[in-house]
Amino acid sequence: MSDTLSFPKQRPPEYIKLDGEPKFDASKHLMLEKPDLISSLADLGYSTEDIKNCPSDFGVSSAFRILSDEGVSAMRDICLKMYANRNISVGTGVNRLGSYIRGAGYRSQFIKDFCDSAELSKHLSEIANVKLARHSVPAVACGVNYAPEDIRRAVDSWHTDSVAFDIVMMMSDPSQIEGGEFQYFRGTKMEGQALLGIDGEEGIDTELPAERIKTIPFPAPGYGFMQQGNMIFHRACRLKKKAERMTVIPSFVVVPPKAADGTNSINMAGWDDPGLAAELTRHEAWRAAARLEELVGDVSLHDSRKRLVDEVDKALAPLLALRDRLAKDIN
Ligand SMILES: [Fe+2]
């Protein structure tokens, strides 16, 4: 029994399912190692109050090995094959990212099985110090970033993520890449956003003080680092020379589903990936159902009306907020 929500039964018609893939086998394709370095949220300057609102004090790690050589070879091949079916080419619009795939798990069973792997979730949960499972929103459960065709553009500009936990895994040979560094701001996201003069999650391509920026090196393909991505202000720099630069970016949710959830469904509702509104509705309904089930057990006959109303509001708030956001788009 999986800890996370199953994929929907249908697949967005724009997404082409790959055939002839190898079958994912954790014992063959994974080579899980621990990171040498971890920066906590406190290390980055977050207050006790900020950290209390997060599921864990984990901030960001150095790159650690995730895939075996065989795993790298299989996944790199899949990323290259999916390039022709990336989101930008199916009319889902240009956004902050140069060139990318959302919902890779719809196209590739191998990538879906990798993201679903219990071994991977267990390993990442130990690093993040909170129980994680494959993200319940397929669009972000397994993403792939490619360098933009126009290398004057950043691979990804300063931003925080709409999900709480993700790994960024290098699939290309880093020794062949000039530029394209992954960097994060050594400070809180509030401070980083204030320095850039922005307030949302989406970034702009400007510079922060160099002494406050840290680059995370990737020793080889198949290495990735983990971050509490909605708390880490980060970017991927532009390439200095045209080169293959592919990263696989799987995201994770905190489980069980009654746990507090950092997923920013409201922000994601503004993206135009096919099926995403339905995916977000399933995600929020799943989390709300778990909170309601807990409420059934917790309600006491001695509870005041005020408390009962507050508890119902608390259980339903994220689902209703998404409902209201989606309703705005109905003509
Ligand atoms: Fe990101």
C-alpha cells in the first residue's frame, strides 16, 4: 500500500507515453548515499517561529549519489527521448523555466517507478528528518529541466518552489558544462526577495550579493541534492556555452496526508499544464479527507460551537481556497 495518492486513471492527451523502456529496479538503478553537508533552516537565518511552521528544520544538502551508472544511463536516455514532447512544445506556454517537462511520470513508467520507490522515499525521509512520499500532484512529482535553446536565458531564475521538498538530480556530465550552476541564497527567502524587490515565488533574473550566494557542485551525473524548496531561494544560472544540461527534479509530500502541507496549490493553479487543475483538486481533496477523518475521531461532545466551527474551517480551508481560485477562471 503506497503512502501517497495514486496517479489519475487518465493521462493528458498531449503527453506521449514512451515505449520500450527498461523496467525500474531499485536494486539495480539506485545507489543511495548520504550528503556530506546539510544546512538547516536555522543556519540560513530563519527564526524559531518560521521553523515551527515547517515540517522539518532541514534546509538544503550538498549533492549525494542517487543513481547507479546503469540508472543514469537509463534515465538520461529517457530524458533525451522526452525532449521532443516537453511542455513548451505542446502549447502549455513559456514561463520562468527555459525548457521543461512537467508530469514526466505520465510519459515514462521508469521515472514514475523511480519517484514512487519506497527505497528512495525512505532515504530522503532520513535526510530531511520527516516522512516523505512521491508528490501527489503528478505535474510536479517528476519534472525535468533542460537548458533553454537560447543560452542567454537563465536555466531558471531566482525563485522558491511551490512544493516543500524536492531533489535536483544532474543527468548530464557536469564536466562538459560551462556555467549552468545551481545556486542558493545564504539567507531567508524573505531577505532574498526583498533584495530583488519581488514578493511572490516566481523569480527575476538579476543578481544578489555574490558573497551571499552558494553554488552546489555536482560531482557526476546521477548525483542530486535535496532542498526544502519553498524555503530556499535558488536559481540555475545561464550556460556560458551551448551544452546538454538536463536535471530531473522529483518532488515529495509530507505524509501521512493529515500532516501540514507546504504545497502551494494556489500558485500552481495559475500554471497552464494540462490536467493540473484536476491534479490539484485531487491533492487538496486527499489532504482534506484525511483531516476530516481525524476530526471525526477528535470531536468531543463538550466542544463549544466556536471550536467546532474552527475545526471544520481548519480541515477544509486549503481545499476551499483552491476551489475559489479555480472558480475565478470560470467565465
Ligand atoms: Fe526550483
